[in-house]
Amino acid sequence: MTKAIILKSVAILIGIALAATAAAEPAPGAETPARLRLFGQNGIGVMFYRNSTCYKTGFLGPYGGESVSGGLVDAFSSFIGKANNTVIGMPETVNTKMQNEKDGLLSKAYYKEYTVKPDEILTIFTALGDASGFHCGPIAFSFTPKAGADYEGFLEVNWKEKICRFNLNEIVKSDQSTDLVSVNTAYRSSRCE
């Protein structure tokens, strides 16, 4: 009798283990999501719009997307140097390793990582406005992420020349290195009509 109970218990445990393994694997035909890392800090507004080729702005600035940087809580956290990164396990890059070099006076750099649908267009909106009166943007780009790919975007600011440029790269990881490759399919997007 005890042998039968032990055998049934072992069979049940094996069944549970097999079911858990099957649940952890993606369903047949399901695409692996893409991932997106965007940098922000006090003075730089960053928002992205899923399944959209344009961005929305109004009297108080951009709206209707997912705010990465530019909200009151983010701005205050960056201002007092307490902003934290939000991570989901994307590979480190030269930008994440050197993010402290982007820190400014009362403006701590940080990043947030997101899971995004592959093959569904998204638009990233950025703009800068600082206390000295220097403004740039809006700068917005749209692109379609690939399944299983990782992407990283940030607003590059040349303070001497007063020029801003948005950089969007695919993170390509190999055993030897992690490279950033410009997303050449990204294109400038505009405000929604």
C-alpha cells in the first residue's frame, strides 16, 4: 500500500513539474516580446506611444502615452538625486555603465525598461527645457520593434553647440561584446492630427 502511495505521489510531482515547464515556455507560434530601454532626467521629457505613428501634445505638453521622464514625481526624484532605474533584465551597455556622466546640476540620469509588442509600431517623443532657457524638441521617432530584440534610446545633448539628437539603437549581444547598432528603419514622426 505504501509503495502505491509513493508511486502515485512521484507521478503527481512529475506531472506538476512537466506542467510548470510547459507553462514557462512560450506557446507555439507566440512571438517573443521586444524590450525597450529609455533614458530620462530632470528637464528632459520622454514619452512613448504604443501602436501609434504620432504623438499627442496639448497646452500642458505631451499626453496619452507612457511617461518615462517629465512627470512631477520623476522630475523631483531626479532633482534631488534619488531617481532609480526600472529594470527587467536587459543587457548592460556603455550607456548604462556610464549613465552617471549624463548627470547634470540637480538632474540625475536614470532609465526605465519596458516590454513591447514585436511588429507593432511605436513612437518615442522627447524634448528638453532647462532653467537657462535652452529648449529643443519635440523630437519624435517611430519604429517597429522586432521579436526578441532589445532597444535603447536617449536624447543626446551637446550643451556647447546647443544641439539635441535622439539616438535609437538595437542592443546586439554576443559572447564577446554588447554592441549598439543604429535602428535605420526609424523615421521622424509628427504630432497626431
